[in-house]
Amino acid sequence: MKVLVLGSGGREHALIWKLAQSPRISALWCAPGNAGTAGESLASNGQLVANVPIGADSIDALVDFARRNSPDLTVVGPDNPLALGVVDRFQAAGFRIWGPTQSAARFESSKAFSQAFMDRHGIPTARSGVFDDPVAAKEFCRQLQGRCAVKADGLALGKGVLLTTSIPEAEEAVDEILVDKSFGSAGDKTVIQELLEGPEISLHAICDGKTALLFPTSQDHKRALDGDLGLNTGGMGTYSPTQYLDPAQLESVGRAILDPWIRGCIEEGIDYRGILYPGVILTQQGPKVLEFNSRFGDPETQVYLTRLENDLLDVLEASVDGTLDRIQLRWSPDPSVCVVMASGGYPGSYAKGRKITGLGEAAQLPSTKIFHAGTALQCDDVVTTGGRVLGVTAWGPTLRDARERAYRAVDTIQFDGAQWRRDIACKGLERS
């Protein structure tokens, strides 16, 4: 089979790495890919993955590439192409593609749609309101005593959520989104939720329109700085599994969310095929959904795919074909930890083109994989091109082993301005 993966981040490198292990894949492309995807080779024939210089949002050019190269399956990594309707366009052109349609992807591309869907179908979630008027939005914030999650309605690269604990902070967040337009058109409307208290976990389930297979738990670290301080980011690291839920509790929480969600999709004619990723707070009143995402989390993908024992191609095809009821997901018991190395200044402005050294040495460490995110090849050097640069991932018989291996690799890699959190997975160690 020939497979095309869309995207250029750590999530897409992890997808490429796992797909390349399938004995059924004879050619693998990544559009546009990064320095890491270009270094992967296929288990079936040793052929290198080919980066294709087409952006994941360039839908016309991607369809044209598909017409010329006839991939048997296309795999969509990021959220924006889904929101732009890449799945609909590929299907209309007669190509098999994995990911939700533009309508189904509204669970992520419109927080207002998602919130209303949860309210209609009894999915446990926070008290909330949707506003395009700053005056009404601020009044709702006052009703919540300023303890709010103030969110841009549309896609904002994982950064469009402002958490507040006082009325002045909440009013300032409303102005930032609705008045100052800090997130552009994504902030034409805002969703304001009560600020939920409790540990946050990432749930993932792969869906085929009628079946949803639940993944193990993971925990992302969204804030830029140790101790969950600093600005929200797209994710500074993660680990799996967490110690917050045992298998029976995970199944119970998953079913409390997924069963009404699936019923709601069927009732409303939403044929959802792809990953559903609910962010969940384990409150004292039970689990509540913060929001839905319509694709793999990044860096959750790195820890999930280093633990998944199935051939990923089999799982993705079953999701496309509606046969997930025939699949049993198999997971390594070994925990996995991913530490993101980011450019100095992220999630604000940052320099690019910084040379990265130590990658070869880190790659030789046991049970370790360096997933590239914001990187490119410049002559013979690997250089930084993004805010999140690398997802340094390791696994081992215990969470402590996995964490120590990941940080050993981090200490081996250097680039000017590199920053990372030093407390990834510490919450898991405390609970264990």
C-alpha cells in the first residue's frame, strides 16, 4: 500500500514512525513533513519516507498530488485541514482518507457547536455560555465570580484558552478575545465555562461512525513553565498511563462520555470517523468534558504510539471502513514519557534557524525516540523552525524509568535558547 500523511509536527512524525513499521506499506509520503520524517525508513523494503513540499492546508495542491500518485490511504494529522474540509475534498475525488469530515470536525473547530451538542445530549460538562457581545460575556463572568475558562470559539493552535480566577482577570480575557481580537477570527465568539477543579486527563478514542475504542489515559502539561505556571501552550510534555483511573474506572468514565456522544452523533446524522480527543477534568462531582478535539493530541500521540502494539495501518483502515468492532487494541504495559524541547520564548515570539546538536547520541540511548516537530534540514544540519522543536520520548518498566530516560536524552541535545519543563510526569510519580 501507498500512504500519504498530512502535517509537519511531532504528531505526524510519530504517525510516520509507527506506520513505517507496517509490513503492508510499500511507499510513504509526508506533506510537508520535517527533518525527522525524512529520516524514517520502511520496514517492508528499507525505502525512505519522502517529504512532499506541500502545506497541510493547501487542499487543491494535495488533491492534485493524490491524482498524480494514487495513495491508497491518506492520514490527516492536524486540525486545520480537517476544518477546511480536506476529507470531503479527497472523498469527492475518489480517494480513501482517514479523519472526520468538515461537518464532523466542528467538535473542535467550533467550541460553541461542541458545547451545545454536549448540553443537548447530556454529556457531563461545565456550566457555560456562548457570547459575541463583551458586555453580556462579562456579566456571565461575574456570575461565575471570575473563575472562568474563557475560550476563542475557533481554532487557535491550542492557545485560545485563558484561565482566570478573578472578575478583573476574566473581563480582561473577554476583551483580549472579543475586542482586541488576539486570536483573529477564531475569537468572533467566545465560550465561557466555569473553572473546573480537579486533575485533567486526556482521553482518546478511535471511532468508525458506530464504534469507539478507548485508549489508555494520558496527561498533558499545557502550561509553559514548571508547576503549571506560565502561558497555555499546545503541550509541553505528557505521559501514559496516568495513575488517576484504574482500568475499570477508565472504562466507566469513557462510557459516561462516549456512549451519549455516539448516540448524539447517530441522532444528528454525524458520521464520525477518526480520533475523538476529549479533555476531561476529574471533579468531585464526577468527570466533566472541557472540550473535544477531532484529532490526536500532540504530544499525546508520541506516548500512545510508543505503547501501541497493533499495526497502526490496520487500526486506521478499520476506522475508515467501519469495522472497528473487529479490532482489539493492544498496549504495552511499559509507561511512556514525552518531554517537549521548545524554542526560547515559546509560546510567544521565538527565533528560528538554530542548529540542533546531539540528536545522533540521543538516538542511541535505549528505549528512546526523538520525534521532530519544528525542524528542517539546512544543508547537513538540522535546525529549528517552530515553537515546539522536539518531543523527546522514552519508555521503560516503570514511570520513573521512562522519565529518567527521557530527561537523559534531553540533556544530550542542545540548541540555542532551548527550554523545557523539568516536571513532566511528576504528578504521576507522586500518585504512585
